[in-house]
Amino acid sequence: MPSFALHSVVAGTPIGPPPPAPDIPVPPPAAPPAPAPVVDPPAADPPQVDPGAPPPVSDPAPGALAIGRLHARRLREIHRSAGWPCCDAIEVDLLAAGLLERLRSAHGHETLRLTDAGIAMLARTLVVNRSALSRHEALVEQVAREMTRAGRLAWRGLSLRARLPGANEGDKPRWHIARPDVFSIRNTSVEAYAQPIVHEVKVNRADLLSDLRKPDKYAAYLDLGGECWYVLGCDARGRPIGEPDEIPAQCGVLVVQEGRLAVARSAVHRALPRMPFAVWMALAKAQPVTGFDDDLQEMLAGSED
């Protein structure tokens, strides 16, 4: 009897899972995953360039120091001077970049000297400057050579402090930093006979007109030198870029004619009994243009052999 009951129970059990209840919705099948978007492959690092083309210029890394023309000029000035510090932002950049190093003497005086990295950078800038010698630089060189040929000491690229009168009557004098293309004095030990002369070289008419709209600029030249000359180059047709009447009456005018400097108008000469101390110090710290005395010494040395 018990075995029969067990058999009936087993036989009445449904086979397979029960059907879903009618009130429960069946979930829809899952959507297939979206295909990955097709994108261009990443650019090569570094990017490919044509043979002979200059390498691409990339942005400097964050915090990297960008060395510019002012830094290169300061390196040249320090290299050809006694290395006196200026204590400005340009000098801080060069020290931070490892292009300069500080030297302290036994008396506590601090000077600057180019490191090996600074010498290498200066050499690179000189190569670029020589390969891209502009008409302006060539004319500046010609004027400086003419001054040395006349027995004078000439400097290029000086930064001199000039004293100008106040903007209004009764105001205090103003200081102006002037950077004449060529500054020269007579080769003499008598200060009253130094006769400083300033030459400002212009080879572009737009640059000339821009300067003439700045009266403080040529006023500073007149304060620094007993004479001030504007040297005017020629345009593409061989004509001077300006007329003497356009130049201030106190300044002389030199024009280029067939490769030579010709006087178009003489400068007004003013006697300067003495030059300011700051000018003397700037001359003492800078290297003058190599004169023709060196050539004479070489000739004398050759005659002794």
C-alpha cells in the first residue's frame, strides 16, 4: 500500500520547468554591443617631414625657459665685457638656464662668466647672425669701420643713459635709455677732446618714419654726442630712403652712393667739455670695434720676417 501511493505521486509530477505566469512580462533580448568608432591612427612621434625640410617646432615644456634675442645679446655683452652683473630679469633667466655662472673675488665683488653651455649657445647665435647678415648690420659695420679709419674708437650696440628735460616746464629731468648703432670718440686721453659722435643707421623707410615720430629718441642722441648723424640706406631702386629735409635740423645726414658714404647735410657740432660718468663706465665695460691698427701691426710683423 505505501509503495503504490509513492508511485502515484511520482507519476503525477509534471516534467520540465513550469510555464511563466501570464501576468509577468518577458524581458526583451539584449541589444548587441555598438561597434567601436573608426578613428585615424595616432600621429607618429616625431611627425614625418619631407627630406630637407626643417624639423617641426614643438611647444616648450611647461616651465621651460625660452631663450630669445635679448638673452643672446646679453650673452654677447657679458662675453666681451668685464662681466659686471645687471641684476635684471634677463640675467636671472640666463643664470637659471645654466648659461652664466657667478664668480666672487677675494674682495667680495661678484662678476659673471659664461659657462660651457653659454659659450655653445653664443656660438650657435653667431652662426645664425653671420648667415643672416642684413643690410642694416652691414651698413652699421661700414660706418664703424669708417670711424676707426678716421682714427676714432667706435662701439656698436651700446646701451647708454641720456638725460632729457622734463615734459613740462619746471618738471624734473627724465632719463632715457638710448641704443645708438655706432658710438665713437676720438682716440685721445684728454676728456675735453673726446668729441663723441652718434650714428643712427636706417635702411627701411618705415623704420625711419617711426623713429622720427619719437622725439625723445634723437633728443637722447643729441644729449650723448657732440654730433648726431642719420645714415640712410637705399631702396630697391638705389634711391635714398629719405630726404635731408625730413631729418631734424640738428642732425647730420649721410647717404649711401655707390657703396660709399656721402655727406648730404653736415651735423651741428656742439662742444661737450666732459662725458657723463655712466657713459665712461659703459665704454669701459664694452669692447670697441677692432681698428685698423691691428692690420698695421700685422704688416709690421710680416716685414720683420
